[in-house]
Amino acid sequence: MPAHQLMPTSSAATEAKRPMQPPRIPKPSPSPENHPVTMLPISKLLPADSPRLSGEDVQHVRMLADSDADLPPILVHRQTLRVIDGMHRLRAAVLRGQEEIACRLFEGGEDAAFVIAVETNIAHGLPLSLADREAAAARILRSHPQWSDRAIAAVTGLSAKTVGVIRRGATVDQPQLHSRIGRDGRVRPVNGADGRRRAGELFALRPDASLREVARRAGISPGTARDVRERIRRGEDPIPPRQRGNRPRPEPPSPERELRRLMSVRGGPLRDRETILRNLRRDPSVRFTDSGRSLLRWLDARATSPDGWETVVHSIAPHCAYAIADLACAIAEEWVAVAEHLRQRAENSA
């Protein structure tokens, strides 16, 4: 029997009798910067439940202690007096001989406090390392499994794809949810087919229900709810054929994987850059033609090598490292596309 002709489930029938209300979404806490400042004894404060796996940076603490500037207030969990953000400033205050420190107090659960700690460390101060951010994402996935990959990525400074990989690598004990909360606070189904199926059941029970009501109850957009209603009116399955298989889309290969694949297709290790350019300059078809000489000039300007990068990377500020890594990947992706095109041309002409 087609899915759109199935009888509504008992749970859907029960819920359809109630007044339709939007799903309950956790409200974000007020920004810590808006909390009033209070002075607290340093001896009363507990060390932070920090996302930094290696703890505080001693040199950074000394730099802050030697500075003449007034340091911003630290953030403290009101219930436990545990530092949420500002351990470097707290250590610097101790070195300065202070007995009190300016604090802003945060009220909320310990899981929410950890999320705030990650957000504030991403926004300012000494940057978190990639390992710190990935570990933080794994912990937030355990405490907030209903959050979408993009929502957790926004908190941790990772890409949504990286968060998805961490989620898939979680233990089998991780609760399997049918919906997630996005960065905008809206609830959306993990599987779009489930939301459409639920909307179809609700329309069958309450044909006069508005699109927005059904969309809120089913966790889909009003546009999707409209499409479901139109499909039902035409006697079609509310779930499009492309969603019935529920097959995950393959992720595009990374530049590193593409390079390894091209090397394996070639059947051996790639020659070094200088050897390849030297052989091209000796090739008569390149050396004695205008197009060949233009090619050599183009390659001389672009086929450069990042010689000495091992030395340069040590002088790069941590917060710039991610941007430069992204730049290197972008350049690698462009050259992979060139290599793939040329490889295909060579195979077609063979």
C-alpha cells in the first residue's frame, strides 16, 4: 500500500487533537558581556572546566601579568564559582598579587557553562587548537545531541562537515534523534522523509490545518508542507522518489585524497618539481614553439614550491594558522582540478 494511503498512527492522532504549538526550543542565555561586574575573592574561585586540553599557557599568563592594562572581567559559574572563561587572567592576577578579581556571573547548568566557555575562547583570547575544538565538539555532541552539525560548528569554530564526521564516530550509546535544532533555533528532521510522512498524517487528520501549523508540528518548512499537501491532493506519495531510498550523499573527496588517487593511477611516485620543469625546458616541442615558451613562462610564475615552510610556520600566529591552512587547501584543490583535466586528456588521446 502506498505510504500516502496509510492510516495515521495513534501518536499522530493523539497530537492532532491538541492545539498545535511550536516545538519547545531551548532559549539562548543572555550574552555574558551584559552581566553586571562584581568583585570576588580569588581564593574562593575554582579552576575552569576548560576546553584547553593542555591547560594554561605559562608564557601568556606572564605576558598578561607584566602588562599595565586593566584586564577584562572573567566569567564565573554562579552556582559552583568555577571559572568558565579567564583562567589566564586569573593566573595573571595571582602573579600581580591581587586578592580579588572582577567577575561576571553566569547562571545555568554545567553543560551550558561549557558551551559558553568554548564560545568565549573561540571569540577572543588565546585561540583553541584544532584538537581542543574537536574534543569540545565531541563533548557538546554528548550533552546536546539534538543540536545540528552547523549549530555545533558555529560554537566550536569547526566546519559542519568536521562535526558530522565526529558525530558519526561517536559511540553506539549516543541517542539517535529524529530531529535537530539548527543555529536559528528551529527544529528540523534529520531525515526529510520522516517530516513529510508526519505532515501527510497530520493533513489526513486535519485537512483544514494551516501550512504553518503542520510545518511546526512536523518539523519542516511551510514550503515543504505546501508541497506535501499538493501531492496528497493529486493522490501522490508525499515523499518524492529521491528521498525514499534514504541514501546518504557521498562526500566530495579532499584534495589530499585526490592527490593520492592521481598518484596511484599514474602507477608510481611523482617526480619532483625541478626535474619536471627541467625536462619540459629540454623538450623541443616546448622549447622551440611560441605556445611552448608561453607555457614555460606561465609555469615559472605559478609552479612554485613552499620551500622553508617548516621554518615559517613557527612564526605564524595561532589564529592565522587556520586561514593559511585553508589557503593551502584551496591552492591544492585548484591544482588537483588541473591535474584531473590533463590526465583525462592524456587518457582520451592514448
